[in-house]
Amino acid sequence: MSPFSQNLKFLRGAKGLTQAQLAEKTGLTRSVISSYEEGRARPRMQTLQLIAFFFKIEVDKLLSPDLINTGQRMAYHDFSGLRVLTVPVNEQTNEETIPLVNVKATAGYTAGYGDVDYMQALPKAALPYPEISKDKTYRIFQTDGDSMLPVPDKAYLICEFVRDWRQLRNETCCVVVTLNDGVVYKRVINNLMFDGTLLLRSDNPEFRPFSVPAEQILEVWKTVGYTTFSLPDPYEKAPGIAHLETALSRLTKEVKKLKKKK
């Protein structure tokens, strides 16, 4: 029996599904599922991607002989890439393009991120920087608000796709695409290895940290740089100084309260 046949049967069992239920959820037939699990047929790449998408794993893991052992060790919580990434390409050169997701487009991104037509319709950016590697997948997201000052509102974040979320280091700035909160730009202050959640915080202390369960996460993009057309005002206070003044004001009030109690 091939690794794929064993893995499909294992994953279906881990989900508590019958062959008929899996067939209904994936749009396949029960006889096709049965033939795959018994090794009587091999799926095409398109079908492999469909099955991998449903089970929230990568295609190469679906074909790996180590999947069952890995799944048992991690109690079927494999966070190293929960879906097949949809990457638009240049039809003439067949090379990956870099979609630009502006503030307006973020509203529909969580619904269209897996749709090839949606991704192809987004504006494309060219990044002629030596720091940009041709071997990596990039996407540009536009900020909305001041939660990550000193990165300003409406800045364009240059982001690199994170395939294995467990490798994220603490304090890494990321764009996290979530089911409930949409597209958010935050700093990751713990990884999924602890309790299956990402704890995120803003650089602006006015915003409270919050956690996102792994099952709510659609994509993670590590921010490697940003561009902005909002030039600093030489007469305006730097964001860091403004935050310090706010913190100092709060501390002064607390000290006055303590003195009054005494």
C-alpha cells in the first residue's frame, strides 16, 4: 500500500469521517475514495491539492511515509502549512508575481485568498531590491491604522510567506490572515508550539494583545520591509516620544494617588 493510501485513511479516521462523508465534503465519490485508500487508483495533482486543502496540510506531507508518525506525535495538530498557497504567475514568463493587497482589497482577501482568479485580478508589484529572493514567495499588504507605529498608516508591507509557523521567532512582525479578525499586522510574541495559539501584540501600547487559535489562521506572512509615501513632519513629535510622554503622564498620576492614600 502506498504512503498516500495509508495517509488518506489515517487522516479520514482522525477527522472521524466515513468514506461517504469525505466524498461528500470534497466533491469526490465514495468509490473513488475507496480506490485511493486500497491503492487501486492514483489521484491526479489537482485531486491531491483538493485533498490536501481539505485536511489542511501540504501535498508533500500527504505523500510522505512519515505523516502517520508525525500526526500521532503532534495529536493531529500539524501547523507547518495549513493549506495549499495560491500563487498567481505571469502568463508570459510563468514566473511568480507579487500581488498587492491594499486596504480596500483586504476586506475580500479572506474570502478570495484561495481563488486563482481573485489573486490574478489584484494589482502586481515589482520589487527590484537585492534583498528580495527569487526563491521565495512575496505579497504586499497595506496597513490600516496606527497600531504598529512607527510604521505609519497606509504603508505598504513587503512580506515573505511563512510555510512552517512553528519556526516563527518571538517578536517577529507578521501579517496574519485570520477567519474572524481578517488581515492584521502585528508582532508575534509566542509561537504555536505552546498551546496551539498565536499571541499577537501591537507596537502601539494603546492596543491590547490578543491570541488567535491555529484553526482560525489562514496565512502568515513575515514582514521584511515596508515603503511609505507619508514623509515625516520635522515639527511633529516622533511616535516613540509621544508614547513615552503618555506613559510618564500615567505614572505621574499613579504616584499622586499613592501619596494621597498615605
